[in-house]
Amino acid sequence: MALIALTNAKLAFGHHPLLDQTNLALEEGERVGLIGRNGTGKSSLLKILAGIEKLDDGLLQIQQGLRIAYVAQEPILDSKNTIFEAASEGIANIKYLRTEYETLAQADWNEANQERLDQLQSQLDASHGWNWEQRVSEILNRLHLHSDQIIGTLSGGTKKRVALAQALVTQPDVLLLDEPTNHLDLDSITWLEGLLNEYLGSIVFITHDRSFLDQVATRIVELDRGLLRSYPGNYSRYEFVKEEELNAEALANAR
């Protein structure tokens, strides 16, 4: 069963169809590179998968309990926060649960408090929330980020990594990335390729970087005139198959 499935999806910008009764299924462990001309609706599609935007018509099915994290093309971060504070915003709900647990644990015992403590304990166990600070620190170390730096002093590339950290601390099953290589230098892009190739979940990402697509994608999905077309393999494989399709079409038209 697909993790996420779109069926007969329709979305329009004014009278211009971005999705025209099209379908998409995301399977476990896939790294899907979403390509298409500017203005075709790639970012809107990513936001639909993230639950940020809604379809005009059609069906979006998400596997129950699936954790999805979305990193915008230009992430919005509080310039006054430290990197640690910004990254930990990704698990604000877990922080709240543990704070509530610690407060209740210090309160006078009564049956209602005990029942709530039991609920909180189950939720914290399930979300591995008891040591959330350690989780954040481990992610920051993996992303080569210094926890005490202030967001307002960072370069665009470093802010992008902070936004990625904010997503990764949620331990998502699906990672949605809009132009993840923006503001990154070549060394950082190479590092990101390695990180995503080691990632155990599924990824859908938008990029115009063909080399990045070649290194990371296991499938290319092309959005063209409202329709999604799938091509197994990386970008080089897509180019080869696409050229064969165009040649076959030209030959058919010449007859």
C-alpha cells in the first residue's frame, strides 16, 4: 500500500489547470525528484502532499499515523532564536507533553492527575520524547550546526540546514523538500546528497539541479500540462527514455 496516494487530483490557478485529474503514489523508501517547467505547480503539489494546501477535487490518501515533514524553498525562522531553539520547534508538541508531565508529577496526587500522567507517559514513550534534547543535539551534529548560534547571523545556506534539522527531529516517514540545494555551495550539496541517500524514509523533492537529481532520485516524476508522468531511475535515465518517447512520437507524426 502506498504511503501517500493522489487520485484524479484537480487543482487550478484561476482558469489555468495545475493538476488535471492526475494520479500519484509514493511508496516506502522512494526518493522522488519532481520536475517540470516553472509555474507548472510543483510547489503547490508539494504543499498538497504536506497538507498545507487543498485539492480543488480528487482524493488525497495518507497512510494512518504517517509522519510528514515539509521544508519550504525559503524557510521562515525566528531571527532571535538560537539554532537549537529553532530546530526544537519541530517537536514543540513533544516538549509541551514532557513539560506537562513534569508539572503534574510535582503536583498533589489525585486520581485525575494520575490518569493524565499515565496518558502522558504513553505518549512520551511512543514519541521517544523523554530525551528530546539529545535527539535535537544529535541531528544538529549530523548537520554540522552549532546549537548556540543565532539565526539572524546565519547565511542562507545555513538557515536551509536549520530548516532541514527542524524537519528531521520529527523523525518523519516522508520528507518533502522544495529546492533543497538553494543557497548551498558545492561542498554542502555533496554533503546533502550523502545525507538523503542514507535517509531511510521516503523523499519527494523539487530541484533544477540535474546532478543532484542524478545522485539522489530513484524515480523522476514530471509535471507537464496538469499531468504527472513517472520514470523509474535517476535524471539521466529519464532523459534517455524521454528522448526515445519524443523520437517515437516524431516518427508516428511523420507517417
